[in-house]
Amino acid sequence: MRRLGFAGFALLALACSLSGRAQAGTSPRSFYVQGGFDGSGHSLSDLERYTETWNAILRSTRLPAGFDDVGWAPGFEVEAGYHVTDVLSVGVGFSHGTHSTNGSSAGVLDAGGSPIAVRYSRKLEASISEFTANVTYWVPAARCIFLGAQVGLGMGKLDEDVSAVATDSINVVSDFWSGEFTGSGFTGGVFGGYRLGLGAAFSTFGKLGYRSRSLGRFRGHFSRNGEPEPGGDHDYAGLLNTLDPDAYPFRAVEFKYSGPYFSLGLGVSFGGRR
């Protein structure tokens, strides 16, 4: 595996040295702007545990487990910066990613010999916006290859809508909860990638990295059937738990949007010494 890694790097270095285009856009004292598609993996382990718990509850009552976890979040990123030297650039960036999931579970329960048709539904959307300061090192022997690090501020948001409907031979009972919660925290990350010049000023790039983004507990408000829940803002603990808070007590969720990511995009540079 180590030999394969060295061989891969050697091939990239050779491609850079053979193509002057690969070095376009890294001239000292030049400015650059770049942006593109961003795909992020969110660990969100507490949120996934909450979802898994409710899927287990549904299965225990012989209802299908219909709630999905939050996975990869598609989004975008932009960055503007300055090439200080041949091998060093600094910049500021902004990225945003959103993942939404819908789920439902329906079936018939036996309540003392009387069948009750029930249906649970949930819509959840988790997003994060991040402002960063970035520093990038361009490998001298192959300046199309870069390594870097970033620090910043992440601002997360979560919206959740939950509904429950129960129907027997006489009555229909329904409840609907809706909530919005936010939080923020410091972030950091590392990345590496490859940039290929498309002329004197334009380039395309691909990047892989890892972001650490622990935003702590989110606070916000929620309502039941359109009426605000008393008590002001609350720590987010999963609106499904409002179906039976005595049996499933609230536990505040810690939001960790950490995970690997990749991005693909285009850039342009201007000014500087060529």
C-alpha cells in the first residue's frame, strides 16, 4: 500500500511537471476566487441514536421502522484568497450543506381487542453554514498538489415536524409538532487535493478532507397543533419524544457535524507576477 501511495504521488508530480497548465493560478502576489459542489458526511451520532431508538420502539409494537438517519449533505463552497508565495496561499471561505429526510410508519394496533389504526410521520432537515480562514501549501515539486488546514465558525440549524394520527371505529385523534433549533461552535479541518490549469487564469480542482464541527446543544422553540410550547426556548431532544415524554424522557442532543468531505469546482486568479 505504501508503494502504491508513492507511485500515485509520483504520477501526479510527473503530470504537474509536464503540464504548465497545472501550475496556472498559483503565481505569487495573485488573488484567486474559487467555488464548487461540496459533499459532506455528518456523523450526528446522537441524532442517529434518537432515530434508531424510535425505529426500535416501532418494531416492538409491530409497526414498520420508517425513520431514516441523516447521511451525506450536498451543498456548496466558495473561497477567496491571496497567493503569498509560490508555495503558500491564504484565504477565507464559506460553505453550506443541507440534508433532509422524510419518514413514516403506519399500521394497526390491538388495544384490548379494539383495533386502532395509527400513523406516525416525521420530516427532518439539518443544515450547517461555516465561515473559515484557510491556509494552503503547494508542493514545490508538483504545485498542482496542495495540502491545507482551516479554522472557523459553524452555525447549525435543525427543523423537525412530527405528526401522529390514531383512528378507531369512532374517533380520530391527531397531534402535530413543529420545531426550529439552532446552535454554533468553532470548527477545524484538514484537506488535500489537485488543481489543473485551464489557461492563464482559470483552473479546476478536486479536494478531499475532514472537518471537525462540534456545535454542542441546539436551543429553540416548538409548537403543538399550532400552539407554542410553554417555557420559552428548549434544548433540542427529539420531537418524537413528545408523543410520550413519561416513557421516553427528553435527553438533549449533542450536534456533531464532523466527518469527511469532498468538493469539485472551478477557480479564477488575477494579478500577481507570472
